[in-house]
Amino acid sequence: MKSKSILKPDDEAMIQKIVELVAEQTYIPVKDILGKSRREDIVDSRHLCWFFAVKHGRLPLTAAARHFGVHHGAVIHALKNLSYRILLHRNKKMERDMRFIAKELKCAELAESLEVNIHDHAIVAGKA
């Protein structure tokens, strides 16, 4: 998708802040986060950006997807599987990154809600 969504200046600034925070916390350059690389660490950072843009910024999925130049299905997939991705990081780095970013954005309730989700998935994964 080449077209960018028409976002309010406040939304643009919020997305820029999210991307910069994620880039700083994960040590992934902004240009890589906004790029098309499928390298795992870059994808994880990109998914964190999408999560915070939709959940914290309360952007519609389609607007966030258009802004990042992806199909809205990619954003839906990322949001559904983020808790699984966090579980896969045995060293808990992704979870720590997410908590730090949530704290910086002053939206700690998002990290707490994800923690409940992670716990639910861990129980399901334990039974499988």
C-alpha cells in the first residue's frame, strides 16, 4: 500500500513519539522499524509500534495500517499474536521493553492488560 492515511497532526506526533521510543528502547533504527525487513527483532519492534498506536493512540486499525504502509490484516495479526511473541522471548526483554514504553507513554494499564493476556496464553500453552 502506498497511500498514507490522513491523520490529524496530533496523531502524527503521537505515532512519531511511539516509533522513537520503541527505536530507543529496542536499539532498532527508526528507518528499519518503518521499513519492510522481516528480521525477527525488527518485526517485534514494528509490532510494538502498531500495538501502541492502536491501543494507546486509539487509532483505527485501518488508519494505523495505512500510516505504516501495510494491510490492516497485518496489524490485526500482530495484535493477536503479540502476547505469544512476548512468551517466546525467554529472557523477557520484549516484555521489559513494552513495560518501559507503556510507562513513558503513561499508559501502564496497557502493559497490565497484556500481562493478563500473557498469563492466559501461558496456561493454554501449558495444556497443549
